[in-house]
Amino acid sequence: MPSPYPHGNYEINDLGSYADKPWSPQQKAYAAMVTRLDHDTGELLDLLHDLGIEDHTLVMLAGDNGSSFEPTSELGRLFNQAGNGLRGYKRGLYEGALRQAALARWPGVVPAGRVSDEPWAFWDFLPTAAEFAGATIPATCRIDGQSLVSFLKGGPAPKREYFYWELHESQKPLQAVRFGAWKAVKNGPKAALELYDLAKDPGETTNLAPQNAGLVEKAAALMKTAHAEDPDWPLTGKAARRVTDAAGTSDKMPATKLAP
């Protein structure tokens, strides 16, 4: 169920209990959108119950990024998403932008009340859904994820060599890789690789790259392995065609590509 709440533009037809708050119009709209999402999710769960299918339905809920707002922004000043001790927010690759909570509910299958801090990623959903559905993923379909079926049923998260991210929203594509408790961030093709120990420093406050040349080399190798070459998404910056399209001088918009 894709939801537009909460997201810019911050517009909603009913501010509800927030209408009289001494807040800005944008702050009121954001709060109302969060409340509407909460209400809609409750209605969905009620519907599954009324239809008699809640015991046969897996419900997963998660956002698409971590903290969204700079602390000094209009929304960030009131809704302190960045107050969780993690560094960064949306459009970056530090933990504050990437890390988020997720909920899973399936009575009788997902253990009730279980809490786990083992990580997984959105690209794990496809193989998870395929396994639950008994579907075979075609061999020609390249996937980076792993099935979470055993994990959701109470087992450990699947073992993997690394998590990898790319972000191409500027002339300086960003990269990050997590392997075990180590996390490396590269803020642009010419930027030095930063290294953090998430087990001891989840806020990524201390760059340990200078003292760990071997781990820096390993992180760089993993980034190279995980990156998928594509002329429209070069690590050197925006491709000429994408710059032209963005400037509005072309009638063909580039296709959306998910980072590997």
C-alpha cells in the first residue's frame, strides 16, 4: 500500500487536532499526515481482521529513509528526528539517513513482541515475498537481497558479506558499504574514504580510516565489486544526457534505476 503520507508537498485536507496548534502551516500539515498514516494503517489491519484473513497475511511497515530534516529546518526544529544520536539525514549515506525501524506482523508466524537489531534492507523484500508465495525468481533477474523468511519466523537475520548503497542526486555520487560492524562512506569520487565502527560508534563521530589501512582497502574493494557500471549513472558525476534532460532541453526523461 503506497502512501503519500508524510511527504512534500505537505498538503492535507484536514489538519484535525493540529489546526489550532501554534505552529506553521507546514508543521501542522506534517503532523496531520503522520496521524493520517497511523489511522490508515489501523484501518487496513481492521479490514484484514474483518475479512478473516489476518492469520494468512504478512504486514510489513517501514519508511524509505531515516531522518528527513535538517535540525535547523522548519520541520526539523519542531520534529527532532535527528535527535536519535545518529549522524545525517535524507540525501546522505550516514546512519541517520539510512537506518530506520521496521515492523512485521503475521499472527502465529512472526513471533509476537520480538525485537531485533539485526539489519536487513529493502532489497531483501523481493526474495522474501517470492519464497512466501512459492514463486521462482527468474535466473535472468539480478537481485542483491536475501530472503527474510527464516528471520521473520524467529531465526537470525541472513548472513551476508556486505550492504552497499549509492546515491546519485548531485555531481558527486555518494557510496557507502557496511560489512559486519564496520561502515565506510565515500562522499564523492575524489573524497577520502571514511571508516566507522558502528558497534562502538553508531553516531559515526570518529573516522578510523587513518588507523585501519587494511579495512579501508577492503571497503574500497567491496564498493568496486558492488557497483554496477551504467553510462547514465557514472561515479564521476552526472552523465551528459542526464544533465541535458534535467535542464529541460530534451523531451525524454531518464529511466529510474535503483542503486545495486
